[in-house]
Amino acid sequence: MKILLYLFLLAYAPNFWSSGITNACNIKIDNMEKVRIDDHMQGIWKMAEDSNAHDYLIVEKAGDYRYSVTYMNRGGDNRGLEHEEAFIIEVNNTKYFTISNWDRDYPGWVFLKLDSIGKGSWNITASLATDNRLKEVKDSKELRELLGANINNASFYGKELHFKKKYEFNSFGK
């Protein structure tokens, strides 16, 4: 299954990138390295909700189970998020793109639920988990239970985000 960049987090507004997420979870979920990366996720991505045409995301492979994500704004002049660690996790058959929060005042992990992935991983619709209870989670089991219990709870997430791949780093013949 193609898992694309349900990347991040802007469930608040386009200025999200500069402000970070204040409800990041301090716990890494237990299976952070059990879902292999999808090579088709590598590329340059644009979030439809970001009104600045010069902002984009670079997603690169950083191992069999990890991505490296860089956020560029002002046409690449400002790297607001550079080489942040990201994973795909699975909870109750639902995939989440999980990335370390770049706001160092609120360290932890941010979860973007992958709602749909288009053919060939060129389009993704995702929802950022924004519930404040994420900050209070004590262990991986509790995190898994919280995410699992709220997969279909719209109030647990911010608005839908839409990503379109502008350029794929590798050619896979499709």
C-alpha cells in the first residue's frame, strides 16, 4: 500500500509551520520501526492549505523504516524544519505519519492520520491529531489506546490537510 506524506501538521493555519505544535506527545509508540517506508513518498510536496506558493516539503528516505523531512519556505531560503525524523505507524489498521515536533519548547511526536492516498502516492489527504490528551499520555500502550479509540472521532483531529507531490526523486515506472 502506498503511504504518502500525510505530512504534517498544519491543522491550525499556514503559519503552523513556523509556530510548531504545542500538544506534541512525549511518547514514541511501540512499533515505530515495523512499517517499512514507501519509496514513492520520496519527493517534493506541497500542502494545498499553505497559501505561499514558495513553501514546500522535502521527504527523503533515511533507512528502511525512517524518513527525513525538511520544510522549506520563501522558495528554499528558510529551512524551518530540517531533517526531522519521521515514521509510519499503524494503529488498528490505520496508518499515521509520525514526525518529531520541531518546536523545541514542546518536544515530542506529532501524529498525522492518513485518510486517503491517491494512486501512485501523488496525492494525500490527512488529519492532524490535535487532542490535548496527547500531552498527558504516560506510555506507549496508553498512546496506542488513545489513538485507536479516536480513529473515527472528528473532534480528535484538526481540519483535513491535502498534499500533492510535485516531484518524485526516484522513477519507478509508474
